[in-house]
Amino acid sequence: MTTSVRYERQGQVGVITVDNPPVNALSQHVRQGLLDCLAQGLADDEARALVMVGAGRTFIAGADIREFGKPLADPDLNGVIEAYENATKPVVAAIHGTALGGGLEVALGCHYRVAVAAAKVGLPEVKLGILPGAGGTQRLPRVAGVEAAIDMITTGKFVPAGKALKLGIVDAIVDELVPGAVAFAEKLLAENAPLRRVRDMDEKVKAFDPARFEAMRKAVVKAARGQMSPVGCFDSVTASVTLPFEDGLKREREIFTGLIESDQSKALRHIFFAEREALKIPDVPSDTPTLPIRTAAIIGAGTMGGGIAMCFANAGIPVKLLEMTREALDRGLGIIGGNYANTVAKGRLTQEAMDKRMGLIEGVLDYDALSEADIIIEAVFEEMDIKKKVFAALDSVAKAGAILASNTSTLDVDEIAASTSRPEFVIGTHFFSPANVMPLLELVRGAKTSNQVIATSMKLARTIAKVPVLVGNCDGFVGNRMLEPYGQQAELMLLEGAMPAQVDGVMQRWGLAMGPFTMGDMAGLDVGWRIRKRRAATRRNDLFWPTVADQICEMGRFGQKTKAGYYLYEGGSRVPVTDPKIEQLIVEASKAAGIERREISDEEILKRCLYALINEGAKCLEEGMAIRASDVDVIYCFGYGFPAWRGGPMFQADLIGLDKVLADIKRFHAALDDRWKPAKLIETLVAEGRSFADYDRGR
Ligand code: TC6
């Protein structure tokens, strides 16, 4: 008998407890334990009903993702679920925490389900590039209806217990988990309730008109933007309507097998673990004591400052927002109010919750008001002199032990820290715009930043629902530093013969949320222009520097906010429209630079953009600016619209083969210029026959 699942009896009810920390995943020994305990419960003459529950903080959070990609050891999950469904005594699943993926599928194999009010259920497999392959696509529509099942399974969203009750996924909400579930089982016995098998409940699937599938599928394909799993999930759910249960299971298995072996699923699993790995900092022990963060303050109520203040308010942390004038403060608070009001209008936030959040944000006009804040984040103009003045002022008002953070995207955190008497309390917090929406947070470690400040900032990032990655202090840190050569290749290709729409089209079709020029227009072209001017004095003059971006800025075209950039945005639209004037400007710029325009293939565009990211990412690694290759992937997938189903640039390099990537980089180096000098790390790894994943493992 395994110890990860145990059986005990409470009166006439046998209780089966899954105890496999941290999240009770369905590892092989758990699957075996579930079968063993079921047999024990069925053989126990004193037990007339059974309850299944998870130990610790959650019910079962799904299959053990670490077992994917390896030969699956018996017993298989479908067999376990079938055994429960065919049990001759009623089985009740008692859900707390989350019942996810295989966990919810096991619960759907039980005859009844109860949950505590705070529990959530979901089938998030789609986010791992697969589908719920243990009957979830056939059983969920039978309890929740086809439409709700399609919504849950193709998006992977979690549903709170109250809604799950309304949908019929759970049968009752209980106050106390085990006593509530045992009482529910006793009631079933008293009422002589039937052994209700979900597979037999076909009322809801029969009521659905399959003629609706065609239009629904089109919407799923469109929203998936190249990702296969939402479409596979959809197709599998349709089988619950068009095929008998057993045939539906077979169809589910076929689609599942294709998906789990796909590169997309490997990429998504990589990102799942990479996100969690990024939380571990080798020289900052996990038990490093953290500082309490009860209150926060933000300096600057502009777009970034306002967005950051919302992150704190959303997490229930009171935050002071400092501006220099009443007018600027009122404008900033007005924008925050407008953002929340939009969310309320869309039905994603209640008016009451909005009022509560707005109530947590206090506008102030005096530095002295920041004296009690546990963390102060500066979000003023990206100019070193201004930042230094702000930090000197902060140093004189902030209480001892407060974290002083700079929301910079490129500037030297050590230089900023040096303007205070406490550099160990200074850290960079690079939020991404819009800060209340974008998940990534690059935390920039200065030379003197203390471990306690790092540990606290990592923890705080999770509290405010961000995905943190610790990076080193170099120009552009990791994300923007990599964006630089990427953007340069895109610019150079314009002069060599491409047009913005071609470059953007290639990258978008490959899966990026936006191509480089659309992204520049959205972020504001003036930002890069300012940075280029700052760097002009120090940049290599043996390289050719394209000027199209500068020329566009000189025309006062800064992108979407000025309704014109690389593209036109007519009538305030966000849809880029090709502007013949810019195409003309590009052709003339080629002529002025003496470059003969040529046809540039889509393949060349993709390689030059992607490999520029990979090469610079490797340089960040060899210089210790990024801790792991997988951290670079997290940065790109959570901050730069890189599709998670491509796994990030470094994962792509491994997938393509680092030797092939290096061969192309060398070819570009010979044919183009020294920007393509291969990173030493790539050369070393190729010489050793290793990949970035091997590098991460061997660190
Ligand atoms: C499935 O079920 C398919 C079925 C069909 C089969 C035929 N497996 O996220 P946290 C680890 S697919 C293995 O930090 P939280 C995680 O790596 C699965 N490990 O905690 C981390 O390890 P570390 C469908 C797992 O409280 C630790 O547990 N299910 C799994 O913030 C803590 O995780 C899902 O997709 C797993 N399934 O969030 C659910 N899950 O400490 C995936 C977690 O060594 N899980 N770990 O770094 C989650 O969404 C979240 O973990 C959570 C808990 C909401 C359960």
C-alpha cells in the first residue's frame, strides 16, 4: 500500500485521502494508491459510501506534469477513473483549493461532488498544449452543458465553486470539507440515492444542436492564433455530442496523443516550469527572511505610475501616489478611475470592488507623506539626473528599512542607488506597459542590493500578480537589451528591401502578438529615439546605423499616440494602415545609403529577427545578466508578446538545434556585419554538443 493515498473510516463512510505534496498531483504511486484504497473501501463491510479528499492545501491539481514525455507507467488515469465510476458504493469527491485537470476528471468519475465555497475547478490542460485526456472533454459537457464546457476547456479558465454549483459541476457547497462531505454521503445513503455515473447523463449533450459547431469552431480557431490545443480541445468536446460515450473517449485519446507529442505542448510545459524556476535565486536561500510590505508609495502618476498603483490596490495594499502638481495628480487619478470604470462596464469588476480599490489609492503632493511606506517605487521620466534627484529626496524621507525601487527600463541601477546612503535597499523594478495588465516584472539587482530586498521583492511581485524574473544591471537589462539587436535587424531589412508590413506580417504569422514596427508604434517611437540619442556618442562607428526610425520621429510621428508612426492610425483606430509616404521614405533612405534593394524572403526575416534575440540572450547568460536560459524565455513570453506555445527564443534555439542556429549566425556574420558576432556561450555549447536546457541543468 502506498502512503500517498490512505483509507480510514468515519462511521459508515470510508474516507480516501490523497496526500502527495505540494499539490496532490496524480503521480504513478497516487494512481496506484487510488485503486488500492478503492478496493479497500469496497471490501470494507462497514463502509456504505466513500469520500475522496485531498490532504493539505488542495484537492488534486492534475496529472503529474513531470511524467509527461516519459513512457506512462500503469495504472493509467482513465482506468482509475473508470474504476471509481463503476464502484458499487456511492463515491463523493470533496473539493477544496483547486480541482484541476486530471483532478477534476477524477472528481467527474465520482458519483457526486461537493466543494467548499473558496474552491475552484478547471481543466487548464489547454495551457499545457494538450486536452483533458482522461474523459474530461466527454464528461464535463454532460454535467455543465456543451457551451460552458467548450468555454472552460478551450480557455482553461478556473471556475469558482458558486458558479460550478450553478453549472452542475458540483452538487453542493459545504462549510467544512470532510465533515460536510461525510454528511452529504450519509444523506445520499438515507435517501437511497442512485450511483449516478456522469457517462450516463446525456440530457445536456442531446439538447445541443450540432449545427452550431461550425461557427463556434471558427471563433476558437481565430482566438487560438496558431496554437493547436484550443482547437483540439474544441474538436474533442464536439465528439461528446456526435458520438456515443465510449467512441467519444476514443476520439479524445486520438487527439490527445497528437497534441502531447507536439512541439507546442513541449514549449508550453517548458514555460510552466520555467515560470516557477525563475522564482528560485541560487544565492538567495528560499528561507531568507522577508520584510513586511503593508503600505506602498509610487512617485509619478503618469501611465506607468498609475498602472503600478493599480497593481497594489488590486492586491489590497494601500498605496500613496505622489505628484508635483495638483493638476498632474488629478489627471493621473482620473485615468486610474477611468481604467477601473471600463473594467466595471465590461462586467469584470463590481462597482463595490472598484470603490474599494480607488479607496486604497491616496494622491499626495508632498514627499513627507511617503515617510511610512514599506516600499517606494519611483516612476518618473526616464532621465538619469531626474531619477538621482528623486532618490536623494527619498533617502531623506523614507523610513529605515523601506525598499527604494526605480521603475527604469534601461538606466544604471547602481548609479541611481549611489545617490542614496542605503544602496542595499535599492532595486530596479522594470514594469511593462500597461503595468496593471502586463504580467512580467524584471527585478534588477544592483551590486549592493541585499538578499532580503531581493527575496521581499520576489515575494511582493507574486502578491501583486506579477511574474518576476531577477536580472543583472546592464543597459536595457535583459528584455530591452535583446530587443535592441532584434529591432536593428528589422530596421536594416527595411533598407535592404523589406517593408514594415512584410516584417510585421512574418513575425505575427509566426505567432508574435505584434511585429517590431507595430510594437514600436504602440510603445511610442520617441522612447527609442531618446535612448538612441543618449547612446549616439558611445556606439560603434564602424557599423552602419539606419536612420528611418529617427526620420519618422523627426516628422513628429511617435506611433499610435500621434495617430502616425510607421503606419497610420486613422480616427484613433489601433489598426495599423500602410502609409505610402513612409514606404517612399524607406526607398529613399535605401538610395541615400547606397543600398540596392532586393527581395527579402520571409525565412530570412524570421531568422534574422529570432536569431538576433537568441544571440543577445546568450550574451546576457554568459555575462550573468540572466540566471537561466529559461528565465530569458519567461521574460519574452510574459513581457514581449512571444507566444508561450513557441516556448521563448532560447527554447526555440534548442528546438531548431543550436548547431544550426550557430551556422546561420556565422553566415550572417560573414555576409552582414559584426552585430552578428556569435555569442561565446553558443560556440561553447555547440562544441560540447549541449543545448541551453543542458546549460540550465548543469548550472
Ligand atoms: C492533466 O491533468 C492532464 C490530464 C490528462 C492525463 C491523461 N504536476 O504553481 P505553484 C508543482 S495536466 C507536477 O508554485 P501555487 C510546481 O511545479 C495538469 N508538479 O503553487 C511547483 O513546484 P516547485 C493539469 C506540479 O499554489 C509546486 O507544485 N493541471 C503540478 O501558486 C507548487 O506549484 C494543471 O495544469 C502538476 N500538475 O499554485 C495545474 N502543479 O515548488 C497546474 C504544480 O518545485 N498547477 N506543480 O517549483 C497550477 O496551476 C498551480 O500549481 C496550482 C497551485 C494552482 C495548483
